[in-house]
Amino acid sequence: MTLYPKLIMDALATVTYAGTKKNLVESQMVADTPVVTPLNPPEEGKNWRVKVVLEFPRDTDPFLKSTVKAAEAAIKYHCGQDVAVEIATEFKAAPRPKDEDLLPGVKHIVAVSSGKGGVGKSTVSVNLAIALARLGYSVGLLDTDIFGPSIPKMLGVEDAKVYAVAKDGRDLIEPVEKYGIKFLSIGFFVAPTTATLWRGGMACNALKQLIADADWGELDYLILDTPPGTSDIHLTLLQTLKLTGAVIVSTPQQVALADARKGIDMYQNEKVGVPILGLVENMAWFTPAELPQNRYYIFGREGCKQLAAEMNVPLLAQIPLVQSICDNGDQGTPAVTNIDSASGQAFLSLAQAVVTTVNRLNKKTK
């Protein structure tokens, strides 16, 4: 007999949860699609492994143990005794504040986006956040790339432990702090070498927890390092937070610029209405260390400058292609931590341009 997730769901639909008097599927207690894995070779007479996650209202649920046992028995009865069943339990989060009060202590929320992967969006996000802190602002950084988190690596804190603190009757996640900024990433909660195999709903719920169930405190700026493209994650951010504006990162290459246009269009859509603070042209040119006066335009010349003029948005900065930026990111020492370097100065200029643009925007909306 070949097993499929639907067969597992059918089995779970025969189990009644006493708390609602409905079955587990109708009660929406199956947190994600069951995972079915063939065992080859078989293990202890078992040919299949089935993993199910059940979500209960609270960890003190009086029906928890009996429900888990009933679910395991139902799977074995309907799918065969050669199935190894693993049932994990999750619990609904504590009530969150209303959306308008979600982050009352945060003055400005800036999304750093790119239509295409590999253009250096996370590098820009990290260095922008630290640069803003160097300018005297209180700053938070949230890695919203659930499936490819890179902030822990780039800040040299892959082994950091994240804890919860009790505050105002709630248990809140305490952000990690380094280089004068607070930051969180799903990378702190998953193994760095393991792929995050989550469906959109589960990923979005995890992101909401990093936003609403964290002790961000008072911040002048919260920088969001978003995943490339336009996805469920972006929609969740737009629905959950009131964004001050978006910074679009691209290389001068025409392929990247085509995707950058889509990113701009997403935020400028009439149903979204998030201002574009400006464009950042990353890897604008290459200057070898031994020839500091030379510029080689490897990915094209001033493509973002032309796009900015075309879309009527500011060009915030042009960041050169410098090997030290890559090396510093890999070593957990972002380029802007060396403010005497050319790349450090470039990111400080970017931060000042963002502040200036946000201030102008605030004046217009008053």
C-alpha cells in the first residue's frame, strides 16, 4: 500500500476532538500537510514514517494526551501497522495586540526589497541598519526571508541563543543585539544546514510571531530584509505592518532591472500604496585595490540611475563591487563597521539618504 498525505488526513478526520465536538480536520487542528516518508530499508518492521503536527488551543489542554493517542491509533488502523507515527504538538500563540498597536514603539518601518535574488539585498539591509545606528538612531533589523535567512551569518551570530522574556503579561522573544542594533531571524530557530520545508501559511505565521511576539521596544527604524521577488511573505508584511516606505536594490544589469520594476510596481500598486524611498544600485562598478582610480562596469553602467529617472524615484546610492564587502559579510563583520573604508562611507551615505527621504516624506504627509 502506498501512502499519501490525503490518506493521513482522511484518517485524522475520523478522530473527534472533545473540545469542539468536531473532527481534527474540521477543527483546523492539523497545522500543516502530513509528511509521509518511505523507509528503505524498513526500520523495525515499519515501511513508512508519518509525521503530523497538531495544534491545540493551549499547552494545558485537558484533551491533549487522549487526542494524540486517538490520532496515532486512527492512522495505524486506516493505513496499516507498518507505519511509524510521529505526532508533534503546537499551541496557539497568546492574544496579540490589534494591528494598529502591533509595534507602537517603532517610528519608521522600511522594507529593503529586490525583484531578483543575488543582487546583494541582505548585504544592503545589514549595512544600512548598522549605518543608521552609527548615525545615532535606535535600529532593529528583521530577517523576513523565511526560506533563506542570511542575517545570522552576516552578523557573525549563527550560534546565538534566543530567549523569551516576560513583559506585560506576555512571553516575548528577546532580539539579539550586536553592532548597536537589535535583530531577529528565523535562522535562530532552525538548523543552519536544514532546508525549511514549510508551506506559505506556516511561513507567514512564523513571520508574524517574529513581528508581534518580540520585544522590539522603542525604535527609530525597523529594517525589513525581505525575500526576493513578490510572494506570500510580502503580502503578510503589507497586511500586518504599516510600512513607511521601501528601498529597492538591484544591480545595473538589465535582467535585474526588469525584476526591480516588478518590485516597484508591487509597492506602488493602488491597493498597496507604499512609497518607494528610492533605488540602490549595488555592484555598480568594480575597482581593483591596486588601481583605485579605475572603474570597470561589469554588470552594465548606471542602469539603476536610468531606472530611477524612468520611474521618478530617487537613486539613493551606488555601491561598488568590492571584494572586502563579500569577505566582511562572510566573516560577520559588515563593511560599514569600518567607516574609514570606501565601502563603509558608501553605506553611511546611503543611510543618510534614507533618513533625508523619510523626513521629506513625513513633512509631506503632515
